[in-house]
Amino acid sequence: VRLYAVSRNKAHSSMSKSAMVAGVAIGLAGVSEAFMPSPAMPGSMGTRSRVLGKVGVPRAAAAPRLRMTSTLTPLSPNSIKGQLPDCPATKWNTGMDVAAEQAKYKAEGIPEILMTIEADAAANGKGLEYFAERKEEILAHVAKNGAVLFKGFDMSKDPEGFRKVWETLGLAPCLDPIHSSGLRSFLSEKDGVYEEVNKASLAKHYIGLHNESTFKKTATYGAFVCFSPATIAGGEFFIADGAKIFRDLRADVLQTIYDRQVRISVSNLDMDFLSVLGPLKENAKEGVKSLVAAAVAPKFDMDLDMMYGADGKPDRLQAIEHAQSPVNRHPETGMPVWFCNIHNHARYLRDRRPCSVPEVGMTDVYFGDLSKIPGEMLDHINEVSNTHIQNLAMAPGDVLLIDNYRLLHGRQTFEGERLHAVSWFRKGDEEVVIKQPDMLNGIINKFIK
């Protein structure tokens, strides 16, 4: 992305400004490479050839009841394009004695998160009736334990069928937390289905554990579906229990990062080229900073501060979220959970993994005062997080329903072509806000395709 901060030709000034705004907005996608779209494939839904695969996953017991209600008409054949409410606000409840909470978990234990439901001929024969019959059991398990994996179901092998499944379960769909930026691409907008990370350019990029959230917005639930696994190798979707990560972090590490909080940098914009302006360089840098802060950052609805030099590079402009807690209490159960995207966003960890994100999209995580988090601490967080990762080799039609406050998710690198997708949900009782798209969002969305 090239930014022209100074134009000597007034006839082109408005064009240059528009190009800058769009370019910077695309640069701010550093936080969102997790769901950048892949090139269009043949077929009306963009689905690819399907490759079957099986994996055994341990079962867990059912749990108490949970009701979710949708404002949409169940099983409506009509398009829901333009009808999805905004992603709900993040529910923060961070006051706690972290040492006491760790000790409580160690004494009482934490139930396993995943229940797997495998379809047989009888289940597939019932179609949607099967999901209606087991709805209360399914939602109860998600409420108490965090995740249900559906395997071998024929109904969910295309976006329309996938939508019918979650409508039958009564889930209330919403937009992605940063949908307003224009950087989230629908695989099937009429069905409220976003595309996951399937781009060939990001196939060799490891996506670490993260909740689908920002400081301001968090999806309550997510349903991830496989339409085609990687055609050659890899690409496993994975999850981890935020409660177990919280429990198993070293007490001194957890206390320190809890006390000092974290700030996440979501993009790097290098302004070195402004050096050609000589004595006007600093004024130009401030002009770019002001433009980005006023015209672009608000679209991400993330409470971003535009700052130079946070990582020691004086000409690097970074978009940095406000200080936030790395732990949170679950809004329904009150369970303390690790609620932090550091496993995915820390530059120290990204530099030691397969990473194909360009510099403009590189992220980082600092302490709340913007001081550097020591490598030893990040290594420990990485080790504990990796211990709790469960890889899920999903086949066409497989669906994973998760509690997005309790579970973190990510994706392994892959070879070949891959088509996974996701729909996001709110609890269902929030005030509904329908956001209208604007011109810049559409331009950005088309550009990244």
C-alpha cells in the first residue's frame, strides 16, 4: 500500500485522499486475516470439489438446558441479506482473585468441552427433524461445556442446508465483529454464511488461538462448517478451552499479565518513504495519522489509537486497541476464562511459526502501558495454549458449534484447496441494530477478493 501524504497537484488531491483512505483501511485488515476470502470458484455458492475424511473425537455427557431464540422466521426460504443484526457488545466482567480461581479449578476440575454427534442412516433420514428432537440436549451441552461437533450429516453440505440446521436449533445470527470494516466476505450472503480462511496466499499461514472478538464486540456463538477439506493435506480447524488455559498458566505469569493488561496492535503502516519530504516529513506523518484516525479507524469500531514508534520503529504507524484484560468471566456461567488473542496476535510467536501475512497486516501484543511482553512469558503462554489444542479433521457437512466466550479457535496450515465457512450468533435477547453498508465498505470488500 502506497500512501501519498502530499500532492502538489490540487486537481488530483481528492482522488489521492480517497486512495489513501481505502489503502489504509485494507492495511488495517491485520487483525482480520482469519477470515479473508478466497478466489471465486465455479458454482453459484462457490463450493469446491469435496474430499471426505474421518476423525474420532471423544464424547462428553449432556448438560442442563439452554434456550436460544432467533428473531428470524425458522426455516425461511427467503434471503436474509441485509437483515443480520450487528454483533453484540463484548460483555466484560474482569474483577477476580486469579490465584484463588486457579486453585478452585484445580480442586474441582473442569468438564470436557466437546460432545460429538455422528450421523447414521436413520439420523440422515430424519433430516432437520433430528436436530429439532435433540435441540435442548445440544444447546444445553454448549451452555455448560462449550462445543458440539456434528459429523456425517448430509443436510449441512451446502450453505442453504447449513443455515437450515442452525435455524432449526433456534440460533440468532448476527454480523461478524468487524463486519463494518468491509473486510469480512460472505460465502453466501443470503444465508448469513461467511467464508473462513481459504485463500491460497494464506494457506501456509498458521492461525493461532483467538476468540472472535474485539474490545467492543464479541459474537456469543459460532458455527463452523466444512464444505471441502484441504484437497492435499492439513487445514485442520482447532479449538482450545479458555478455562483450562486460565487454570494451567503459571501463577506468576497470569497475575502479571492480568495486573498489567494488554494492548493489541492490529496493523503496521510504514511511513519511511516520507523521508523524501525532508523538513516536512513530521508534518506529513501527523497528517497521515490524523486522516487514518478520522476517516478509516472508526469503520472498525474497535477503539483504536493511531501511534508511531510503539515497537521501536519511529516511522511505523500502528493501530492499537485500548488496554484490556486478558481474562474475563463468562457472561452466563461466571467461569473465569482466558479471553485473549495473544496466541495468534503476538509478533514474537508469529515470527517463530509459518506466517505469510505481509508487514502491513502483522499484529503484536504489548502490556497495557505499551511496554514489551518478555519472550519467556510468551513462550509459556504458547506452550500452555498448545497443550489444550484439539485438532478437528472435518469432512464435508461437518459442523462445529461453539461458545465463543469459552472457546478459542484457530487453523493449521494446508496444501491444495479448502472451503470452510462460518456463521456468527448472538444470545438472542439483545437490542437489535441493523447496520447499513456504505460505499467504502463495498470497495474494500471487492478489492480483497
